[in-house]
Amino acid sequence: MELINLFSTNQPLYVSCVAILGLLFGSFFNVVIHRLPKMLQNSWTEQCEELLEITDRSDLKEISLLSPSSRCPHCAQDIGWIDNIPILSFVFLRGRCRYCKTKISMRYPVVETLTALTFSAVAWTFGFSYAALAGIVLSGMLIPLIFIDIDEQILPDSITLPGIWLGLLINSMGVFTDLYSAIYGAVAGYVSLWLVYHGFRLLTGKEGMGYGDFKLLAMLGAWLGWQQLPLIVLLSATVGAVTGIVLLALQNKTRDTPIPFGPYLCLAGWISLVAGNDIVNAYFRFTGLT
């Protein structure tokens, strides 16, 4: 009880503790980003072999989010806890493996830092409350989705589908919006991109996005309500278009180069979480609609 009172009255201390928690979770998210696609690939391979009645099954390595223990991808040496401390271990080792001296990807400290920043921003925005806890959970789902989609161009159902149900459950208690807005948000989020997808395919004969994007926007609608969907779509489309133009100009990409849309939806959804109402209200004041 004393700790609760301390956190509720001392916001800087509370936010600092959440930031440290974010660093720890960021280290775990690096594992999720690396291993979850491999786990899905193994599962798909097993299902295909079973469907095709292949008796000589592939020798797939057992892998989960908890095992085997962390190891260097180059020399396969197990990484001790002292080398797994977020940020500090990377700095102390000067960004190289202790054993083979191979460079460690900057992805690891970037994900840890990003997680700490997003968690602490949510804590600062909502204070010591159930909304802050829920916002941290949502942020914790969006961060792995961003990097998995960048790497593999997939948005795993194992995150988005439970995310939809969790958003509806959270809002059954009115944390971010009422339950009806959450339900309509989930439906509208899925259907809106489904219509865009099929309309684009009919016009061009090409697929402009994947079904994972539909589920992701449905998840964001379930968490934030249908009222936030126009802002999310507008922000994600704008940032996605600008990024696409920059890539075309700087990296000699072609128009046929696939660019994952999930990261922009995640970014827009997170912005809507912490500042969506303020942005919408500012727009209405600017246009004189209020």
C-alpha cells in the first residue's frame, strides 16, 4: 500500500521505474522479434508435412520464447546474464560479442530504448492508473509487431487476434472507450482495410496489403474505439506515403518493391493512444467545428 501511495504521489519516480521495466521488457521483445517468426515457420512446415503425409519429417529444431537460452548467432556461445543487461551490456562490450568479437546488431539497444521510452510516455500521460497499465500492454504488443513486419512482412495472428479480444475486454470496463465503440472499432477497422484491399486488387490486379493489416487495425479499433480510426488511417497513410517516396528516391526502389504497412499502423495507433483526443480536439478547434 505504501508503494502504491508513493507511485501515485511521486510521478517522476513512478515514470522512472516504468522506464526501467521497459528496458527489461525490451530485452524480451528482442527475443520475440527474433524467435516468433522461426516458431511460426516451424509450425507451418509441420502442418504442410502432415497434410502431404510426408513420413520423413524435417528435422526442425525445437524453439520457443523461453528456450534454448540466449546465444551468439555467430559463434553459438551461450550468453550469460551479465551480457544480457539492457543497454549497459551493449555499451560495456562496445557492441561486440564477448567471445567471437562479432558486432552486435544495433537493433537490440534500439528496441530496448524504444520500449523504455514508450512505456514511460504512457505512464506520464495516464499517471498511476489502470489506463496506464493497459496502455503499456498495448505498447508491448505493438513494438514486436513493428519489427517483425519490417523483417518478415508478417503480422502474427498470435499477437493481433488475442489483442483484439483483450482490447474488447479492457473496454468492457470503459478504460479507453465504451464497449460499443470498441466493438464497432474492431469491425470497422477490419472491414475498412478489407474493402481497400479488394478495391485496389480489382483496379490494379495486385495485392496492396496483407490480411494481417486488417487484423491489426481491428485490434487498434478494439482498444481505442471507432472514433480514433480516421486519425490512425490518416497518420499511417501519410507517413507510409512519405517513407515510400523517400525509399524510392534514396535506395533505388521500384514501385513494385513491397513496403510493410504494419509499422505505420502501429506508430499511428500508439500516437492515437497517448494524444489522439488532443489531436482531434485541436483539429476541430482549428477548423471551427466546435
